[in-house]
Amino acid sequence: MVLLRVCLGCLLCLGTSVTAVDQIMQIERLTEQSIDQRKIEFAKAQEKNKVTRTIAKASSYLLAGAASLGIGYLLCKGDEPSQLSSMLGSEADFRKRLTELENLVKGPSFGSSGWFKSMAYNFMLSPTCIMTLVEQVARLGHVITHKIFYVPTLCWYVNGSTRLGIIANKMVENGITQKVLLPGALAKELEHNAKTLDDMSHAELKLGDMAYHQNRIISNLNSVVQDMTCLIAFMYYQTGIQSLSSPYKLEISDRARYLFNYTNSMIKSMESALQSLSQDQASRQLTLPIIKGFFAELEQVLISFTRIEQEN
């Protein structure tokens, strides 16, 4: 009976190890083909946006011209001659108009269809309703404008199209500001899961807890690979800008290639670290330094990239 339990335990450990290896193999890699595909897709999107911007500008010019013509017409139009006598007409017409005016002053009776129409009309013309409508239209216009009219910089792309973090200005010593990469939810979750795995001692390590944090790291790293694929494709797209000089294009290309190699190297190191979880405490490789090192290096490269954009 004891021998049977030992055998079952060995089989369970072997099955867990195989499952862990299969999960680790799910971590994706950056490939040249995926980056080239993303670069083509981004170039097509930019060409489409150029057409949209042209149409939007032409429409705004037409609307402005039509508004100018309308205002000019109203200003140049002379006052119509007074037709008070024709408006008054006969005595019967005058009494009818007076009755209508009295009804207008009194207003419709409460609960009638006219009363509801009057309430709706007054609400639509109220300052609160008008200001709310103007505010919503302004917000919609702001969103549409930013989606159409923008400068495709690295900050614009990282902040709006990736989950890697936010490039922002940070106040440092002597009142000087510098750009930094603020970690996003993806980086924070990766660091949390990695720290939890590293803090677990071999005696306290539970297979269920280990599998959860390991799966979260794998899933989030796959998201990092997807974002890095798009980011590197964007960097390569920037090398095609005509205004950039050849030395700057070479610098951008070098940074894109470095991030490509560094990301795949980081994934390989993380696979080794995850595979060492089943080993004794002294032989295990820590996962948190790998995550922190990756985002620190990513920040350095991105900030240097923004410097190139500012110098051009």
C-alpha cells in the first residue's frame, strides 16, 4: 500500500511537470513576419486617415463658407416695410387674433396634450438642456478631432495603442522635468505575480497557487509580445518619414532591432525561471528581476526614441 501511494505521487508530480512545460511553451515570440504585417497594416491605416483628414478639412471649409454667406445675406438684407395695417385686417380678424393671444398668455390646461407639448418645448429651450447639448457635442467633436487629426509620435502610440505603460513628464530635482514610462496595469500585475512566486518557499509552495501565478505571467507575457510587435512595427514605420535624416533613421532602426532581440531574450529567461520553480530553493531562478529589468530597459529605449523625435 505504501509503495502504491509513492507511485501515485510520482505520477502526479510527473503529470504536473509535463503540464507546466506545456504551459510554458505557450509563451509567444516576436517574429519578423508578424512585425512586417503590422507595419503594412499601420501604413494602410495612415493612408486612410490622410483621406479622412482631407475630407474633414474640405467639409469644414464648405460649412464655414456657407455660414459666412448666410450671415452676409442676413446683414445685407434690408428691413421689410411695415405691414401693420394688413396684419390687423378686419375687426373679426382682430378679435380672433386677440383671443389667440389670450389663450397663449393663459397657456394650455393642466394635463392636456398642449400642456405636455408646452412642457417639452420649454425643457428643450431651457439653458440647462442647451448647455448639456452643447457640452456633449463639444466632447464628441473633441474625440473625433483627436482620432482624425494627430501627429503619429511614439508617445501618442504608446499611450493610446499599447498596455505597456504611459509616457509622461515627471518633475525631478531643481524643477527639471523629464519623460518617464509609468507602469500600467499589465506591468503591475506581472510584477505582483512574479514577486508572489519568488516569495514562496519550497515548503510552502502550493501547486494550485504556483499554477495560478505562473499562468497569469504566461498570459500577460503573451500580451506584452503582442504590444511589442505593434510597437516595433511602428518604430520601423517611422524610419520611412522623409523628414528624418539618414543617421536618425539608422538610430531608430537600431533601437527597434534591439527591442526585438531583447524581448525574445527576456522570454527565454522567463521560461527558464518558470521551469526552475519545481527545483529546490537554492536552484530556483527569480522571476521578478526579469520583469523589472525588461520594463526598465524598455523605458530607456523609448525615452531615447522620443529624444530623436524632438530633435527632428
